[in-house]
Amino acid sequence: MSAQVEDHGLLRFLTCGSVDDGKSTLIGRLLFDTKTILADTLSAIERTSQKRGMGAVDLSLLTDGLQAEREQGITIDVAYRYFSTGTRKYIIADAPGHEQYTRNMVTAASTANLAIILIDARKGVLTQTRRHSKLAALVGIPHLVVAINKMDLVDYSQETYEKIKADYLDFAAKVGIEDIRFLPMSALNGDMIVDRGESLNWYDGPTLLDILEAAPAAHTEHTEKFRFPVQYVCRPQDSANPDLHDYRGFMGRVESGAIKVGDKVTVLPNGLESTVKAVQLGGVDIGTAFTEQSVTLLLADEIDTSRGDMIVKSDEAPAAVKEIRATVCWMSETPLDRARTYLIRHTTRDSKAKLTGIDHRLDVNTLEKVPADKLAMNDIAEVSFKLAQPLFVDPYLENRGTGAFIVIDESNNNTVGAGMIL
């Protein structure tokens, strides 16, 4: 029977919202009710809960791993948790709620395909709710679930739920957020997380797990162009095996799309064309490779190719650009400086870059675009860079792999910013 179960693919999702909305408790409840907590982990958090004099097990302790988080009862860094059901594997990113950890939130959101925005039913839509919703939309998360939590503290009132839903829809219309699902729940008691519970009979929609199980996997919603940044050129040296003397494999990760033997490809930046002779995984011919597979490509022609080049299908070549406009989240305590030269790392290719302009900064509290001449830590802004070397880019909303980059400070090799190409 198990061979017949359909695999819905990996789903990466993010939980976010204001402080004390119950994000960590929600994840703990999800892990607990899907029976994916190990017995020793459960007994450890039971002991901690008893020490604190709590009547029930504090499930938020499953994700608040840092001691500072446990002491304050808040999330500081992004916590990743993994679980699976019979049909799907999940990676959960628990994002911090405080404004000063905006950069952590953006990091967590960059790979997610769905975001759960938690709202405390007693407080309704807060500034932080709006901020996180806007950030989720900004980094290209296609699906939002607005989970109205702590319904047990408002006597499971349908009227309260409907009012919060109307408020959120009013905000979403103003900022252009479209794909939204609403869900009343109690993470503490487990209502509408995995099991429906007895208290929300007026709600006839799916549970949270039902929504997660049915959500589309990444890279499945529209056809993506083939992008293969070369990480390494494999030239085996084995005097005992003369067949390997002519072996020249281009190793890397398929960022998007698919490739198969016989496909016509172009190597960028030199623009030379060839045909795929073999696709290998661990030295074994597999014939076809898909998104997120790390493979070796062998081409029919000898083409000068090295790390930083990109192999694409000949009829799907991206634009080569020497100037980019992007939304950047600044992550460094040292402000962005117009006078300095930075290094932009895009897939496996690096280019020196100078800031040519800051179009505007986004005020994450009011969501207004404000003029700016510098960026401080956690600022998000629309900026332009001039590049020394051409990069082969796609808009971020079309391709998150080739539409994103990081900004590096050459003096200390620190990552100081993350960008999404417009």
C-alpha cells in the first residue's frame, strides 16, 4: 500500500507575526500532533515546563532553542524544524517577531513557499502583522495563511474572527497581497491545527495541516527556464584509466528548469553553443536533471568553461546586465556607503559593484516609501548598482535562484546585504 501514497513534494514554510502571537507554540503543537517529536525531547520539555510551574507542557520550548529566547520567552534567531507526514516533507522556519530582527526574517523568508501570519485574536491586526505580511510579499512568498490564534481566549467568537478577517483584507488590498487563506485556531489547545477540535464548529474550512498538505510545492506553479551556474569543472587525473583523460564534467546545482541529454545549450558569458552529451549524478548517467538537483553535465563540444559561468538552454538565455535595480535588505551595522566598492555574489559569479542610487527606503512600520541617502541595519530599500562584470539575471519574482544576490564587504568578507532583482 505504501508505494501508492502520492508524494506532494517538499514544502518550506515560514511562521511570523507579532511577539507573543504563539508562533513557537503553533510549531510545537504541529510537531506534537503529527507525532514527530522524539520521546527524549518531549520528556526534556516536560521537565522544563514543570520547573516553571506550568500545568501543561510548554510546546514553544521545541523551537526556542537559544537560552536567551527561553529566558525572555521570545524568538531571536530563525529556528528551523523538520517534520514529515505520510505524503510530504516540511521545513519550518520560525521567524523572530521583533523589528530589530528584520534581517533574520528576510533570510528565513527567502526560501519559503508559504507563510503563516499569526494574529492574536485579542489584539487583531497590529503593525508587526502588516510589516511581516509586506515582507513576505516582498520576498516573493506566493501563498499566505492568516492564522487567527488564541481563539480560546475570546470564547471562540465567530464575530471576532470575522472582524479581524475584514481588517486584514482591507490592509491586503492596499498593498496588493492576493493569495490569502484565513483560519481560526487555538495552538495551545490544538483546535484546527491537525485535528478540528470541538470548539470551532462554525468554521467549516480546512485545518492548518490540510492547507499545508494541499499547498503547491516550489517550482511547480509555472514553467521555469533552465539555469545551471557552474560551480566546478571536473577533470579526473587517473593514469590507470585512459578513458578519463578526455572527461570534462561541469558540476553544479540546477537552480531552475530541467535538462536532458540531447538538449541544445549555450554557455555564458562566451555565448558558445553545444549539446548535452550526458547528465550524471554521483558518476551514474541519469539522462535528465530537475530543479535543485546537484549534477554533472557533459557537453558534446570542447568549450572553455569555468566556475562562475552559466549553462542555459539556447532558446532561454537570460539578459547579461552591468547595472541592476533591486530591493535590498541591509544586514550590517556599518551603513551602506556610496563611496565604497562592494562585491556582489550572484549564483557562483562575483562582480565588483558601486552603488549608483537609492530610489527610496521602505518604512516597515507605515509601509510608506521615504527618501533616503543611506541605509542602516535592517533597512529595506530600492537601490541601483553599477557592475564591473556582467551578471546573467532574471527578475526575482520569475526566478528566485537567479533573481537574488548577496552584497559582501571586501575588507572583511562579511555578508552585509541581500538583494532581490526587480
